[in-house]
Amino acid sequence: MESDNTHAIAMMSRDVSESASEDSSESEPDAFESLYERLQYSMSTSVFERTQGSRFLPRDAFEKVLSSTAAGPSDRRNFVLEVMGVELSRPSEDDRALADYILDSARKVFLVAVDIELEQLHAAMKLFKISQYKDEDLPVEEYSRTRLKVALRQNHHPFQRMETVQRKLRGQDEEKNRRRIWSLPTIARFQDSQWIFLAPTMSTLDLNSNFDHRCPIPFITKDSRQSSGSYGIVYKYTIHHAHFKNTFHQVIQIMAHAGLGFAG
């Protein structure tokens, strides 16, 4: 009887321990979830008429969202590795180099992949590194759904091509059962999400720039009071502080149905 009671107590103790462990794991999101949540929380919303409601990540937020609790270079590298699911107890030299490539040259590319919750994040970033695809290569050309279907059938999309090259190099035996990273849905999501990270810097002294119609304009407030100028109604917008070039001219005036140029 005493043996039974001892066994029951041990079982209860183990159950309580496992339950506490599960509660702890549920209350503490992993690195990917932590970065994803931080990313969503850090975004602002454009109030400009042509891009109203479009989200964008302010330029001064890139460093913040990629910093974990400690902000040193080694800690940031480890955080990126954790986000990609790499065990910190045994990261390879290749993985360290991959994290450095992301932090130095491909932060936007990486954050787009996180924003669309790309399942094979580590494999995708390895492809980008091997292909020397960097932030400066964004935006990737946008394909309509019909055109994208044709491009994928013909292996014409750049993401698909970089993946095909690596599959051939690794050989058919290794790759035949591996699911492709880039499919029509993942490429379409990447095309849409990339604009969140491409909001431009602006100057009140130069309003003649042309912006892609999908690019969020980083105006964060709009003066509800309208004023009339010689050419019609004028609206006043406030540029997000991380996106204006003229420190003393954060407020911009734009005529209704005029002002900024858009391409596409």
C-alpha cells in the first residue's frame, strides 16, 4: 500500500512538473513568434489618400525588431539563428555566415520572409545568400497570378530559378522528396509583403519623385482642416520622423488630386 501511495505521489509530481513546463512554453513564445509579434507591433499605417491603410515598417524600427534582449552583435546573430530554428549549442560556420549576411545585407528580405511566415525560412535564406540576393534587389518584380503560373511552369521566376539550380547541384536523390520553398502562394505573399519594408524617405523640398503605386507613403497624420490655395484644396500631412530628410520640415502640403507622382 505504501508503495502504491509513493508511486501515485511520484506520478502526480511528474504531472505537475510537465504541466508547469507546458505552461511555461506556452507563455514564452519562441524566437520566430517573438520576432513576428514585434514586427507586427512596430508597423505604422499610411494615411495618404492613395495608399491609405497600407502598413509600413519605419526605417528606425529595423534595428529594434532584430535586437533581442541584449543588443550586441553576437546576440543579434544568435537571435537571427534562433528565428531560423538553428540550435545555438552547435551552429556551423555556414550558419554564422548566413546570420551575418542577413544582418549586413538582407534584413528586409529576411523580415519579408518572417512576415509571410515562410515555413522553410532557413533554407530560403541560404538560397538568397548563395544567389547574393540583397535588400538592394528589392522589390522583386510583381507578376499577376496568371503570369506567375506561366513563369513557374517555365522556370522563369528568379526565386524558382535559384532554387532549381541548388536542387540540381545537390542531386536528385536528395531533392526528390523535398518540398519546394517557392510556390505560387509563397511568391505571391512575398510580392505583397515586400512593400511594407520599402516605404521611401521624403523631402518637402522635392515632391517630384515617382513612387510605385503599391509603395506605402509614410504620412502618419492628416490635418482635417482644409485650406484653399490658388490651384484648389490643400491638405497637410505629417511625414513619419524616420522618413523625412529635412529635419525642420516634417509637415508637407499637397493639393487634393495632385501632388505626388505614382508609377504603375
